[in-house]
Amino acid sequence: MNDDRTARRVAEARLLFDCERLTLARRLRGLRKNQLAQSVGTTPKAIGQYEAGVHRPSEGTLSKLAIALGVPVEFFHAGWSPVSMDGAHFRSLRSTTQIERDQALAYGRIATDVVAVLEDLVDFPAVNLPEYSVPPDEIAGSGPVEAAKVARKSLVGASGPVPHVVRLLEAHGVLVLVLPEAAERVDAFSVGLHPRPMVFFNPAKGDYWRNRFDGAHELGHLVMHADAEPGEKIVEDQAHRFAAEFLMPEEDIAGELPGTADWDRLAALKATWGVSMAALLYRARTLKIMDEGAYRAAMSTLSARGWRRQEPGEVRPLEQPSMLTRAVELVGGAGTDRDRLAERARVTRADLDLLVPRR
């Protein structure tokens, strides 16, 4: 009976085969076409034809593909609206390979499948982000600073430090996830998807101070760059300037920043504002409180003392996302446990647990 049921599942999967789902599964596992072809005993050309929709794999090949990729054959079913991840803002396109970026985006894509199921079962916060478009070729204009002021007024509504960046993003409808360790070389990135934008953090960074700046940086992309070309240096610099003003408003912090590398003063400001000393030095330079020579000397000292990797002082746990975890717990209490949720979302239970770890 089990053999008959398996045969029916495979036959149905072949009938409903969606070539884009095969590409998604391959990218999710970080494989090239030749590596997948070797695993299932076929050729890279054949894999390319399956993914292009030129040919449909046989039932036997489809079973082998599912096993090699660690997904149920139902993963390949058609019928789900594809979600484009083309507009993802990666910090640097030069620091990671295309395979690594594709894998990170594949995790984002299956996260949208999980969220699509959850949206039918629970009420998520409404997406409520301001929009302040800044031209992607604006190098030294005031656009990013003005955008950050608008965002602070809309999202924070008060002066002083931002208490919890991740919680702020989630409260305004942004889906925040930590990438699985398989994609740890990819830095934080964001995608302005409709209907729910997403921000992903790097699991390997493990630095409370820098992660908060990353979160504000990605918020900057969501607020300013709906139409900007991802990866451009000017666009990334704009997001940095946004984050600096968002987390350290000039009006609040200008009078507190030192003009030279006063490390005790910087350590105290770091604890108060929840940003790294490197970010404070950057802010002092951009506000012209610290001249270029003093800034370069301070950054050289940071490097010489090994503080670029880990600054001295208090170690705080990362700000962790909780919106998806709470949603999964809520639907679990109502009868849709993780196994059923994974089945409905057509992802593996293992991938679900990677994306939404248990508390």
C-alpha cells in the first residue's frame, strides 16, 4: 500500500511539475546544475532543460531529484504564485558568490510560502512604513537624512535611542528572519516585497551593536529605495547615512560626540545609544565634529587593537525576531502543529525549523 501511495504521489508531482520549483530547491541547497546532475545520474544539460520547462523529468528522475534535494515530491507542484526576489538589497555584491546569494534568496522565497499559510490563520501587524524616495544617484544631498527624520517621526515618535530595532520593524509589519547557517557568508539584506517586506540578518555576525545598525540600514532601503538598483555603492552609502541619522539623530547626539578618540566617552555613548564605537566615529565624522585626520587615526587604533572584530565592553544578546515564532506557536495551539504547517507550506519540517527556530 505504501509503495502504491508513493507511486501516486510521484505521478501526481510529475503531472503538476513546476520547473521554477526545481530551480528554487536547487538554489536552496546551494548546488550548481552539474552537482545536482551528478547526484541523480543525469547531465547538467538535462537539469537545465527541466528548469527551463523544455522537458519534464520522468517519475524515476523526479523521485531522485526530491531525494537529492531533501524535499518532498509535492515541493515541485505548480499552483503557487511566484514571488520575485529580484529587488533584494545586498550589502556588497562583490563579497559573496552568486550561489550564496541565490541560496539566501531561496530561503527568503520559502519563507514567503510559510507566511502565506500563516496569514490565513493569524493576524499579522499591518505593514506601515513611510515612503521617502531618494534618487539613487544622489551622492551628497540631504535625502537620506530627511528620510530618516520622516521614518523616526512615523515609527519612533520620540527623541533619544531606539530601544529595540527588530521589535520596531516587526511592529510595523516587516518580516524579520535570521538566515540559516548555510547562508552565513551573506550579509544582512532586505526585500521590499508586496504585501510584506522582509529583512534578513546574518547568523554569524553575532554582534548586538552592528546588528542594530544593519537593521536600520535595511529599513533605509525599504523607505528610500523601492526603485533603486540593488548593490550600487551610492545606494548603500545612502542607507548607511539613513541608519546613522535614524539611530543617532544629529539633534540629540551632536553635543555628545567627541572631536577626538576619547575611548571612555565613546564606550559610554555606545552603551546609551546601542551602536558600535565604529558607528559613533562614523557619525562624528559625517557631522564634521571629528576631522578626517582624527577619524582615520581612530579607525587605525580600532584595527590595531582588534576592535574591528570585537569591541571592548559589555556583550549583549542579539535582538531576536519573534513575530513568526509567536505565529507558529499560536497556530500550533489551535491544532496546526509544525508538521502540518510545513506540509501546507510545502516545505520540509527541517527547513521550517531553520527559518523559525523554537524558543
